[in-house]
Amino acid sequence: MTNVVQIIKPEQLANMLKNEENVSVIDVRENDEVSAGKIPSAMHIRLADIPYRYQELDTSKEYVLVCRSGRRSEKATEFLQEKGFNVKNMIGGMLKWRGDVE
């Protein structure tokens, strides 16, 4: 049985970051995609590495996962949700992100 993945809109995430709410962003894109620009403060863990690196994450934190369009981050969100994490998928991905990038 697949759990329903929680979602967040890019504008909602931008507001949370602007208001310094306690949320951590994880960018699951490939290295070359991230080097072209990512959300400031986002942690970079490629989708392929999530199953090996999720232990580095804190189950008490809230995470928002981001990719280019929202499909890969949805897979990562599903995986982390099954591991007991409080995670949301940013729908539309970086294609819809209008906030700052670094």
C-alpha cells in the first residue's frame, strides 16, 4: 500500500524560508543540475543516494524535497515517508520555483 505523499507549493516553501520556519530543503537532482542553481540552504543528496544517506537526516525535522519537475522528489518523499520522516514534495520542482537560487 502506498501512502499519500504530502505536497507543498513553491510559494508556500518560499514563505516558510522567508519567515525562517524550521524546515530543511533537500535537492535530489543530479550534480550538474544543482551546479546550475539551487535553493539557498538546500542540502544536496542525489535521488540515487537517498537509500544510503537517509540515516544522516533527523526524524524530528521537517523536510521538503525538490527536483527539476517534482517526479524524482516524489519518489524520494515516498521513500523517506516510509522510513518515518516528516517530508513533503515541492510540486512543480525548480521549474516552478520563483525564489532565490545560489
